[in-house]
Amino acid sequence: MHKDIATPIRTKEILKKFGFSFKKSLGQNFLIDPNILKNITEHAGLTKASGAIEIGPGIGALTEHLARNSKKVLAFEIDQRLLPILEDTLSPYDNVKVIHQDILKADIHTIVDEEFKDIHDVMVVANLPYYVTTPIILKLLTERLPLRGIVVMLQKEVADRIGAKPGTKEYGSLSIAIQYYTKAETVMIVPKTVFMPQPNVDSAVIRLTLHEKPIVDVIDEEFFFQVTRASFAQRRKTILNNLINQLPNGKEMKDAISAALSNLNIDPSRRGETLSIQEFASLSNALFPIINK
């Protein structure tokens, strides 16, 4: 068994050997606690038949745990300076491929089809760079990748928003977008002390398990998300006000929007945060023919 990368001493040695300095703009915080990495890997439920996709492998701390527990790992790394380090730290593992690409610009479908030809169980497992957490998760879900699920570490407050229930201040269009595709649960809270350098906030690990099909039926997915975003545009405003001000032609359609709310027994003076995902689905289905005449 090789010495874990994720110890303070080994991490310092590696950084010193390569003269690596952290880039704030890339949100680089490396984990220095092997137990946490072991737990993250366990929450992903990997087997020797699984494929793992990692985003932002850093110096390979989580990557090696994934390599030990899966058939193959694809790691997307945007920072060129880390490529020689990863080549060195991951040299004991022949089942890892590092791809020097920005995951947000990558054609992940094609890459997954090519690299995971004979693998039918694919998980995304990553300690995500905090500044792009949301766009990355949404890209993975909206592109309908053949995933079983996603286990990622992110800022605790973002994890709270992703798993939030209606009627709470954390609940918003992000909660709805992610819960539309997945069952979301927070499986671990991670203190800031186990990172180098230490971030300013605590982190959490969430597990997103994909629904076989989205949790509600909507006529038009894009419009459904447009309605949810509009409803939360100004949290203190009523649902009616937000929809009138945010939807195309909303002002001209005020009476029709008001009527649609009444028909669904949704009080126009409610706020967006009180509506369930089912209510948003019914509302977007009712508004779709009105707004898209």
C-alpha cells in the first residue's frame, strides 16, 4: 500500500518538490485527512466495476482513493501546473486518466462513451472548486450523463441550499433544479481545519442519486426552470409580482398569470419559497401556453 497523499507532511513534501503555490482564482484547497477521503469514497458506493469521474483532482489525494476502489478514474484538471505533479503522485495506479480540460467546456458525453465503454456504473466523485460548484453540478445533470449519482464536497451553505425544503430561507431555484433530477442528501460535514490552505467556511459532502426520470412532469423543462428562477428573483416579492416582472410579456399577461394562479389554488400573494416543486410544475405547465403564444 502506498503512503497516502493526503497527510499534512506528504502534501507539504509534494508541494515543495514541485515548487507549487496555490491559486486563489482556482479555489484550490487540498484535503489533508485520509479518513475523510476514505469516507467520501465509501459514500459513492464504488466497486471494481465502477467508473469514477473526478473534477479538480489537485495533487491526487482523492484520486488515489478512487483508483483503489474502482475500475477506472477520469480526472479533469484545468491547472496545467498540476499535470506533472499528478503524473508523479498517481504513478502507482494504472487505472487513472488525467484530462487537461475545463469540465464546463468539455464534451463529457463523448469522453465518457470512449473511456467507459465497458463500464455501466458511473459516479462523479469530487472535492469541487467552490467558485464553480453550481455550474458544474447543473452541467452534469442537464446533459443527462449516464450517471448513477454524484458525491461532491462543496461549501456547506451551498449544500444546505441544494437539499432545502419549501418554506425555508435556503430553499430556492437551485434546490428545485437539483431535486428535479436527483434525491439530495448531505452525508458529511467537513471542518475547514482539514484543508491546506484553510478555506474561510466549513464544507459538506452531498450525495445526489439520480431519479430514473425527473420527479415531476413538465411540458417544457427550460420554461419550468425559467418560472422557478423568476419566482425567486426578489425573495420578498409575491409570486405574482415576480412572475409579472420577470417573465417575457409578463406585464401584459398580468390577468392571465393571475387567473392561472387562481385556477391552481395558489394564492397570488404567496412567496416563491412557499411553493413545492409539484406546485411549480403545475404552474409552469399552466403558464407555458400563455407566455409562449
